Amino acid sequence: MLRRRLARLFLGGTAGNERLTANTASVLIVLLAVEGATLLSLRSFLPVHVFVGMLLIPPVALKRPARATGSCATTAERPST
Ligand code: HEM
């Protein structure tokens, strides 16, 4: 069961890319919501803010627009031409 789910998750190709992007998007929405909530009382939730902020770095890096990558460590999602 878990193996099949993992296999589907790391399918590769356009289907795999679509799944990865969709999964990343849902993780991103949840984490951004939590991160936003900590801002309401940043003083008391600063440790949570920093922790969740760190968790946000990978999905944000994956979901950022390809155009914004520049030349530094680029993993452009689509061709530039
Ligand atoms: C997408 C991720 C993040 C978002 C959207 C975000 C957003 C914000 C915003 C809007 C504030 C200003 C709050 C205010 O001045 O009232 C803030 C403050 C702060 N953030 Fe983040 N943050 C993110 C990630 C992080 C990470 C990864 C760290 C730690 C490495 C961090 C550390 C801090 C700290 C220390 C403050 C307080 C600064 C101060 O005392 O003025 N944040 N954040």
C-alpha cells in the first residue's frame, strides 16, 4: 500500500511532475497558513514562525516560477525559449 503510493509519488515524467507539483502546492498552502497565523502574535509564536519558515524553504523553492530562478542553482521547470 505505502510502497504503491510512494511509487506513484515518484513516478517521474509529466504525470509524476503533475503529482509532485500538486502535492507541493497543498503542503505549501498549509504551511503558509500556519506561518501567517504566527504573525498575528509574532512575539509569542516566534519559535513556531522560524520552525515553519524553515520547513517552507523547500516547497517554496520547488514552486517558485522558473523565470525567477536566474542562473543560481537553477532547476527551471520549463525551457526558457
Ligand atoms: C515564507 C516564509 C516566511 C514568511 C512569509 C515570513 C513573514 C514574516 C513577516 C511578514 C514578518 C514581519 C512581522 C512583523 O514585523 O510584524 C516576519 C518576521 C520575522 N520572521 Fe519571518 N517569514 C518567513 C520565514 C521566516 C524564516 C525562515 C525565519 C527564520 C530564519 C523567519 C524569522 C523571522 C523573524 C526573526 C521575524 C521577526 C523580525 C522582527 O522581530 O522584527 N521568518 N516574518
